[in-house]
Amino acid sequence: MANTITFIGCGIVSLLLLMSILLAGPHLLLPATFMIVTVLVGGLCVYIANGMIKRRTEIMKEWED
């Protein structure tokens, strides 16, 4: 569920930043591009961390058995 929310959130924020580029003009192109990249890299980090936490939980359950 967290991965779905992360992907949806990243998509919405990226679309808002793209709209800001279109509405404000080309002088926001560079900062908004860096913000979009930052949002997408952050989403990737959350995705990887969530996978690591799930795997850790599975390993801990195996050790308890």
C-alpha cells in the first residue's frame, strides 16, 4: 500500500511542478526540473526502504519459527 501511495504522490507533485513551468514561464525550468528529479529519487528511496522493511519482517518471522 505504501508503494502505491508513494507512486501516486510522486506523480501528483511532478504534474504540479510541470504545470508551474507551463504557467510561470521558462525561467522556472531549471529549478522545477531539479525538484521533479528530487521527488522521483525520493519516491525510489521510499520504494526501496519499504521493500527492505518487508524483507526484514519475513526474515524475523522465519527466525521465530
